[in-house]
Amino acid sequence: MTPLFLAVSMLAAAQAAEPVTLSLAPSGNEVRFVVREQLVGVELPNDAIGATSTITGGLVIDAKGMVDRARSIFTVDLTTLKSDRDRRDNFIKRRTIVTDSFPNAVLAVTEVKGLPAKLPVSGNFTFTLIGDFTIRGVTKPTTWEVAATAAGGAFTGKATTHITFGDFNMTRPRVPVVLSVVDDIKLEYDFHFIRAAAKP
């Protein structure tokens, strides 16, 4: 093996092993909750949807698809959640989540499954993300199904999971205009990541 070939091989191996950071783009990131509710005077149930774009964090993975847990943490500012009803928002913040004491939700990613060792540069792909989710001071493991699209060094898509109010000791919303609320909360994260080399 010639010295030049050996040097090229070593460089290629080093580049392949370099971890990759997926940072949040300035726009295109939104977290939502979706809960089925029955309102007074409305014949059919409807979905209550609250959302916020106040999110920080990122995902760091190595060439083998392993998560750097210390760097793969997402934080959502729950004080900025907004739905189409102020009364609902006030109840959720004061009673359900208690944002005065627990202003943030945190997802600490622990594992990804089904993600190629080398991230795609284009096209659609799916994988499963596993992480410890903390809200209202309670932490539980959660599994997120992720559908993503790679293009131009960026990744967009949606991650989805389900939790219940009881999982995190939360009180279901109770206001005069609401007859009932289903004990199933769908969490959705529309993401837009920018790919960059991770810091050593």
C-alpha cells in the first residue's frame, strides 16, 4: 500500500467517523399538542390544537447512527403555547402544566432506530426516535415516529408520539364550554434541521 493511498484511506475513515450536528433552522420548527374534545353546543367532537415555535436544541449522531445524549436535547417553552381559545390556554398553563413552576418541556434523546449510519443527502426516509420526555416535573420514556426529507443539507419532516394526562400527573382541561376531553394527547413536532459538523 502506497503512502498516498494510506493517507487518503485514513482521511476518508476519519471523515466517515465524524459526528454530525443537526441544528434548528431559524424557521420551520413547531411543536403541537392535539387533543379530542367535546364542546357545549357543538354536535361533533373537535380537535383542540395548541402550538409554539419557541424551541431550542439539536440532535447529534455519529457515523454509526448512535446518539450523543449530552448534545441531543430539545427544550420547548410551554409558556408560549397558543390555541384558538384563551380560556383553554389559561387553564392548561395554570392547572394542567403549571407553567409558573414548570415552564419547559424537555426531550432528551437516547436512541434512534432505523436511521442509516450515513445520513441521506436527499430523498425521504423514516426512523424511530426514543427519548426521555419531561413535563410538569415528571419524566417518562417516549417513542417518536419520524418521517423526514433530506435536501440541500437540510432535513424537514414530522415526529409524532402519544401520551396521556395521567402519564405526567396532569389535570384534564375543565372549563364551562368543554363537556369532555379524551385522555390521549398527540404530540407533533414539525422540524427543520440544518446539517453541520459537530464540535469535537
